[in-house]
Amino acid sequence: MLTFLGGTGPEGRGLALRLARAGEDVIIGSRDAARAADTAAELSALLNNSATDSDTDSAKVGRIEGSDNSAAAGQADVAFLTVPYEAQRPLLEPLAGALAGKVVVNVIAPMRFERGRGAIAVPVEAGSAAEEAQLLLPDSSVVAAFQNVSAEELQQPETEMKGDVVICADHREAKTLVMSLTQKIPNLRPVDGGGLANAKYVEQITPLLVNINRIYKIHSAIRIVGIRN
């Protein structure tokens, strides 16, 4: 079971939709269980409509359910962290026990917006949001991924995704699992980014992409050239 903690936001909604479309059962988590249920219902309707309007086999799409974050964490095999950075610590501290022994995918890119400057990366004492999450969840396997993928395009199931997903982790099996999940979203390519210490570089690309998007009015992505696979 894939769960999305703080999954009512754009990134959580988009990733849940795409992975459910690929056949994964997902749970949307939120502080407000009713809000999570509403989001799950909206995504389920969108998923069913996209299956009807395309070659996607509706019998093979996954279920989307809603729950509070605590219950979602308890049911997770893989938990995605899709909250703003400032909500990470208050979310994870009470869930460390529920997430012990599980793979936790950190999608967070710490940034803020300033008038006249646009998006700016926020320094993190631990090095990155992903490294901070690993400190908060010492018994979990934290993987950093999906920080540079357009949340808006993820929520459009008929839009073709393009680009690479750089994946960083200190746990080989967890990294391999997240790379396989990435491949379930057509045309997204997983790229091994090494250890979790490299997550800070990936996270800091996101504000740059946000600013490029604003300047050119596009949804930019990254592509690593020279890899043969």
C-alpha cells in the first residue's frame, strides 16, 4: 500500500493519481480525514474518467482512499512525504513508530518566495529535508525523489510526463523499490543519484525550475544526458 502523508496538496494528489493509474492502491493522508476522503473521491472520479477515455484498463487501476495521517502511516508499505517543509517535523515526530521499518519517500524541496526574487532555497541544518527526515525516522529507510517533477502536470493524467527523477538514498533496496515505482509513470526515468547526502543538490534545483517556469510560462523538468539504459 502506498500512502501520501499530506497528500491533499498538488504533489501528493498528482503522484497518487499517476501511481493509482498504474495499478497501485493508494491512501491519501491528511490532518483532516474528511478532507482526505474528499480528495480521494475527486481523484477516483478523475481516474475513472481517464480510464474510460483512454486505452487504460479500468479493471487494472488502483483504489484511492482517504484517511488521517496517523492511520495512513500505519497502513503504509511505502509512505510519501508531500507536505511543505515547515510541516515536516511536526508531521513526522509523532509518526516515527508507525513508520519504523518502512520506506519513506521524501518529495519535499524546502523553499520560500520573496517579492522581486521569486523562489529561494531554504537552508536546512541537517543538509536537506530528506536527511532531516532520516534523523527524525531512524528506523525507516528514507529515499529522496520526485522533487523536480511538475505537480500540475502530474494531476493531468493525459499529459505525457517527461524528464528524469533523481533518486538518493543510503538504503539500496529502498532505492531500487522507488526506482521501480518511478518507472510505472510513463516516460519518467529514474536516475540513481547516490547517497542521501546528495539530496540537497536535487532539492535546490526545484526553486530554479520554479523561477524558469515563471519566466518562460512552462513546466520545466531536468534530463541527465549521457546515461545509456
